[in-house]
Amino acid sequence: MKRAYVVGVTGGIGSGKSTVCRVFTERHGIVVIDADQVAREVVEPGTPALAAIVAAFGQEVLGSDGRLDRARLRSIVFADPARRTELEAITHPAIRHGMRAHVAAVRDPYCLLGIPLLAEGGRHDLIDRVLVVDCPEALQVARVRERDHLTEAEVAAIMRTQASRETRLRIADDVVVNEGDTASLAGRVDELHEMYLQLAAAQA
């Protein structure tokens, strides 16, 4: 059986990626695979990736419960590009394998694959089409400040580590402009849903 058609969903912090994905699920029952969740799954206790991380970075990256101490690991790789590359060489293949396994389990014509840093990491060969959730940067800042209780400077610092709005839009096959309330997204989501069904059928 051919795998589901995969739409990669991305957007900057505060753009409303999760909201758009939720509307697809609520209105049309579409499966959403979250790359961040997959990244957590592949380093659970007992996984090969966690064993490899411990072998490379030492027992100190484990908490008392045997789980990965993300803060500790982050502090090790944050200031050392070589160690970060070493970590990514372990985690990235495991995450790709995990995403493929999730997609293989989908029995619908298409699914959404949420990848926050898709523009930064390059287009994954699993992705058939890219949907970018976009909104004005001032609205991104306002949403994140309210949601995460951060200062404007803190939000700006996070945004500087991400691809620019222009870079994200350049990789987009489709765009959802999310600058209103959730109800305003319904029409655009319905339109995209019909198109993705047609694309999935054509690919099949």
C-alpha cells in the first residue's frame, strides 16, 4: 500500500501552526504528526538513540528517573558546534525514522507533518508539499508574549534564531494567513483539504 500524501506544516513561533493543524483535524479528521513529539519519543528510555547519546555524552545527561535531562544536554551542546553536530548525527536519523513510521501507519489519503524548523533544516524527502502558516511579525510577538509571558526582547531573540518570514514563504507551496480568529481559518482549510485529497489521489 502506498503511503499517505504528506503535507509539511511550518511557520514561525506564534504564527499559529498548531491552531491550523487543529482545524484540519476538527473539520476533516486529518492526522497530524508532530515532529517535536517524535523527537521526544525517539529518546525515551530503552531507545537506541538515548543509548547512543549516553555513550557520547556520559551518564550526566540522564536524570534520576533515567530519562534524558534536556536542559543538561542543551547546556553541553549550546556553546560547542562540534558537540551539537555530534548530537544531531544521532537524533536526526532517529527522528526521520520515527516520522516515517508514523506516516506509514496513516490510512487516510493524506496527513500533516508539523515541523517548526522546516525552513531552517531543509526540505525532508518525506514531504510532498509545504504549507506555511504566516502572519505579521508584530502579531507573532504579541501572541508569544501573551502565551509564554516573555518580554518583547526575549521574543525577538527567539525569532532571530529562526528563518525569516521571507525565507519561509519562499519554500511554501501553500500559505495560510492566520491573523484573525480560528473561525476565519475554516474556509481556507476546507479549500486546502479538497486540494490535498485531489493531489493524494493523483499520486496514488
